[in-house]
Amino acid sequence: MTTEATLPSTSASPTARHLWIRTRGIALALVLLVAGAVAIAVVRSDARHGELDPRSADPYGSRAVAELLADRGVSTRMISTLAEARAATGPDTTLLVAVPDRLTEAQQTRLRSAASGSGGRTVLVAPGSASVERLAPGVTADPAISLDSTLSPGAGCDLPAARRAGPADTGGIRYTTVHLDTDACYRSERLATLLRVPEQTGQPSEDAAEAPADGPDGTSEGTATGDTIVLGAPDILLNNRLDEHGNASLALQLLGSRPHLVWYLPSLSDTTAEDDGERSLFDLLPSGWLWGTLQLFFAAAVAALWRARRLGPLVPEKLPVAIRASETVEGRARLYRKANARDRAAAALRSTSRTRLAPLVGIPVPQAHTPEALLPALSAHLHGEHGGPDTGQSPHTLLFGPPPGDDAALISLADQLDELERQVRRP
């Protein structure tokens, strides 16, 4: 019966328990981060499903408005492409643009050119500063939004639909305009959250002369001149907010002034309108992000200058504590083991052994790493005094041989080098 000798585990060998203790905090943090991200994604996807979609009965959908309009004889048709939106404009149509900011600059320009002079009504839901300037020239969005969601029409509001509806949830983006004949309602800090901008040009048409003088919202429907409604928030169109305050009344009057309602929900996959030229990544980023990134860059530069080390001459310092040589050797051994650098460990052991053996056999230390100088003197010393080395390998293999193939071979090499030095030092 034979038994194999097993090497005892050293302190440099990490165990599974040690690895778990070191990494369990990071693993727990990653698990919590992934779980939180999944939970937030699930909650938001359920809550925002079908937002501003006239076919959706979800809380953020707009099916209730479409059903109420249908009861009043107003047909609702949903579209998702710019070509359909341009073709649908007309004096008997209300075009509602649900998410104007989703349109590109070229799409906004083409949509404005189609709606201008059509005699119909265009309703823009919460357009941003860049969008509203192209879709409703002369109107500017204020950077600060309204802090109040529910607002009153105000004493200076001349829009009959707003006066009949009363307070409504229009608080959101606030707008100003240069047009003097604009109806500005639901003001927040003197800025309106609902504007009605009539077309500046256009003459009455023959068909319009036979139409009634006043529509449901009190505006003239019998002229070929249409108007644009700029709404600061989409709340009055949502299913979960329609029954609050005067939201339903205001929505029905704004969207029901014409017999046909075209609900334009822009799609990111719309390829019917191509941009004029290619756009870079910086063109797609809002200006606020670029300015914020520049500020972060300057802050990082100032922090780097504040915390940077000043280069100067090296100053020797006394160590606050004395470190034992065994701890230094053990720490370096851990580093070699972690990097799987058996070749460097073996080279360090052989170099140190050659440096210690050279003076013992009468060789200068600078020549200790030359086989032609060290090996003959070492062999003469061993054969002359001790009859040859008793290490199992030749001095050339021990001192200048190839790197070991595994950890066991490395430990064996260290033991044989120690034995070689003991033989040379033996009196």
C-alpha cells in the first residue's frame, strides 16, 4: 500500500470561505440593485402603458375622452405617421399632436406647413421650447413649469370654453406669445398654461359662409382661418384625471369644435419623413445636458487640482511600526500566487541563491548570474570537498533551469536550493 505525500496548505492559499467573506457585500449590493431596477421597470411599464392613446383604458390612456366625443357625434381616428397627419388637415378636422417633442425638427416644420392655412384646429399637448417655436411661431415656453396643477381660467381669459369649464388641471409648461389677439388662460404667475392662437392669414371660404357662426367652444367655425391650441399639460386628456374639476368639459370643448378628430401619436418608427442631412450625437442631446456635462468637467478639474499631489524631492520617513520579514515574504508570496507568477517566483529564488553562493565558492557577486563563471567553481567546490551535490538535480538545472510547471514543483525547487546552500556552507 502506497501513500502520496500531500503538501500542507499555506497561509497564502485562499479558501472558499475567505472568498465568500470578501465578496458577499459586493454580491448582495449587486443583487439588490438588479432587483430594484427590475421592480421599478415593472411598475413604470404597467403604469405608463398606452399613455395618451385614445384606444387605451389604462389610467394614463385617453379612451374616455374618445368615447365621450363619439357620443357627441365627433369621430376620432388615431394615426402614427407624419404623412397621415398632413393628409388629415382640413377645416372640419381637429388635429391633436399628443407628443410634439417626439417629432424631429424636419417633421415639425413639415407638419406646421401642412396645418397652416388649412382652416382646422391644431392642439399641441405640452410642447417644449424648441417644439412650440416651430409648431406655433410666436409662442415661447418658459423654462420654469407651474408648481400648481389645478388652475382657474383667470379674469383676463376670453376663451368661452375655458370660462365654461372653470378650474382644470392645466398646470405644467407655461407659455408667452407676441400675438396680441391670443386667448391666454389658466395663468400661473402671470404666464398662461393654455393659449389659443388664431391663424394670422386666411379669408373666409364659400363653404364656410354657410356654417354656423359659433362652435361649441365659442370660436368661429365658419371661416377658413383655423387656430392652434397650446396646452401646458396632458392631464385633462387622461382617464384617471378626466372626472376631476372641469377637465372633461375643457377637453370636450377643445377637441369637439370640428366633426372630425385626428389623434396623432407620433411613432419613433415613422420613416415617412426623413431629416434633411445626417444628425450627430450632439444634435440629439438637449442643450441642458451639454451645459451640465461642461459644468461637471470643470468641477472635476477643480477637484483634481485641489487634491493633486505636489511633486517634490523624496523625503525618507521612518515607518510607524516594524514589519517582520516573514510578513513581507508572505505578502509577496500571496501576490505571486494571485497572479499565477511561478516563473517570477522561481527566478527570484534562483537569483537570491546564486547571489549567496558566489562568495562561498570564490566568485565575485557581479559574475554570480553567469553560468560559465559560477557553475565550474560550484562543481569544483562540491566535488572537491563533499563528493558532489545531494539534491537530486544538477546545479545547472537548479540555478538556471526552466520555470516550474506547478506549485508543487516550485516548493520542491525552493527546498532543493536550500539543500544546495547547506551543502556549500557545510564545514
